[in-house]
Amino acid sequence: MKRSTDRIRTMHAGSLPRPDDVREMVAAKAAGDLVDEEQLDGRLTEAVADIVRQQIDCGMDSINDGELSKTNFTNYANERLGGIELRTFGPGEGPEPEQISARDRLAFPGYFDSPRGFVVRRPRDKQLFCVGPITYVGAELVQSDIARFKAALGDIGDAEPFLPAVAPGSIDHWLWNEYYTSEEEFLYAIADAMHEEYKAIADTGLILQIDDPDLFDAWQIQTEMDIPAYRRFAAQRVEVLNYALRDIPREQIRLHACWGSYHGPHVSDIGLEHMVDIFLSVKAQAYSIEASNPRHQHEWEVWKDVTLPDGAIFIPGVVGHFSDFVEHPKLVAERLLRFASIVGKENLMAGTDCGLGTRVGTPDVCWAKFRAMAEGARLASEVLWG
């Protein structure tokens, strides 16, 4: 993985704006509707090529396919894992799904009962159930993602390509387990299946980004747990993730974690100080984390008391998804200089808090944030390297 040897490099967390027609076709396929596969593949090929060029033009040093072929974690699991089924329920019939804002809902019932709060509520009408041995059935899909992305790369200069995949611990709580006799058995079955996707990506030489938002945000879901209990819960999921990453070189692995990225109060988020050691125990070379939003920006101070693993790269979010305000490059530079003084400039990259594609108002806001980050990294690099 490339390091910031003479300037601060830039990356983003994955999800990018989708063209309307591509979004509609991908969503229709995920819903089980009949879709012209040849037409969909052709449009995805064109859209991925466009999204690669956009990233380069905006100054990104680590680029991906924008996750254009995917909709959400539920459909991702449904398409890539066998042994599960999607069930449809009538109004009020389905089991109450786990909510990544559950603790906040107790404190802010008015907000979450309003139209603003409703948009982050998981629906009850369609839910996934594990009904048999979990297997990996996504080989054709991941190979299509890889081939489409590699065909789009062309001349990308010094940029480094990556593809994301979801951690077992961010899949299990989207599934209702009706087959495995223990939670541990269930988790390791998911890990064995997802290992095949991780290996497929890594074997092509691409950087593998592991998305694990639920490492932190499951604290909100597990409302009955205190902090010691939740640390045990999270540590088990890291053990399972590291098992799933077996025989993949650490130098090809980047971890991304956040606090769920939903638009809401977030006052019930678990503090980074309670989780930073568990976060850094994931087998990875680079660690990307939400760090610029109003609830967690102050946690830069936590890193003053932390020693990064040998050879690690730290990637704080310096532009965010929580607002359509475009960060000023000087603010981005200020944030980067602060972190550089703590972890060292060669151990630092600039990142986003989370994927911007579905969370900022319009694509032009996303690209403006990327350009602001690239310019902020340039300004900080001038100070750090002269």
C-alpha cells in the first residue's frame, strides 16, 4: 500500500454518486424484477469508467468503482450468500429489525417519529433469514465487479485502486439466524463464506477495503449491553474478521469503520476511547475512521495516547457526509496538520468520514468535497514537506 512519502495522499470510503438510470436498474434487479442483464452490464461498464475518471480529476489517490453495482448491505448479503432467504411481511407482521440508532431513539422519540427520523429506520416488510448452511454464491458477481473496474483503470498515474467488501460482523445482525445453534457458529460461517470474496479481490492485486461500520454502531443496537459487555461483543467480531482475512497479506488490507453514518443526533454513540484498541487489533495496514463530524471531531485527542501498529497508516475523515456544507481546504489542512503532529506525516492519509455517494445532496457536492480534500492535503503537504 502506498504511503505519504513526499505528500499527504487522499482516499475516500467507497460509495459514490450513481447515475439515475444505473441506480434504478440495480435496484430493480435487487428487488427481483426482470432486468436486461446485457443492458445493465453495458451501463455499469460506462458508469464505472466515468466514475474512475471523476475520482482522478478530483485529486483522489485511492480510487474504486463507486460501488455502483450494489444497493445496500441487505441486498449485498442476499446476492452473495447462500443459505438465506428474503421474506416479505404485511404491515406490522415482520419482527422488529435491529436499528443502528436504537439508543438515540429512546432519547429522541420526537425526532425519530418525524419524517426526518423515519428515513433512517429499517423497514419491517422485507427481512433476511438464515435458513441453511451459509455458502458463498457471489463468485460471478465479484469477478464481474473486478473485471469491470480493471477495464476502467487505464492511465491512472500514481493512484491506487481498491474494492470494498463487508465484514462478517456487519452482516450478521442484518440476518435472522434460524439455522445455527450458536452465535459463534453463525459468525464463523459468514466469515468462511466472505473469505472467498476477500481472497478474490486480493488475488488480483487490488487493495481490499473491509467495511465494518457495525464495529462501532452496533453499540446503539445492543441497548442492553454496558461498555465491558460491548467490548467483548466487538472483540469477538474482530477475531472472526481476522479469521476471514487469513492468508491475505496485511499490506493489501484497509479497514474502514464509522458510527453508522445515519443523519441524526448520535449522542448515544460509543466513544472512540472505549474502542480504539479493538479497532486497531484488526489485521490491516491502514485504518480509516470517521473523524470530522460534530460528534466525533474532538476525538483527535484520543490518538495522543495511542501507538499505531508497526507500519500502519492512519486515515482520519477530514471531510464529512453529515452536511452538504463543503469543507474549506484550509480547514482540511488544519485537521491534517493536527493528526500529522500526533501520528507522523508518513503514517497519515486524508480520508472521508464515510461513503459520500448516497449521503450528500447531489453528485456535484460530493466532487466538490473531494476537490476540497485534495487541495487541503496539498496545503498541509506544503507545510510538512516544504
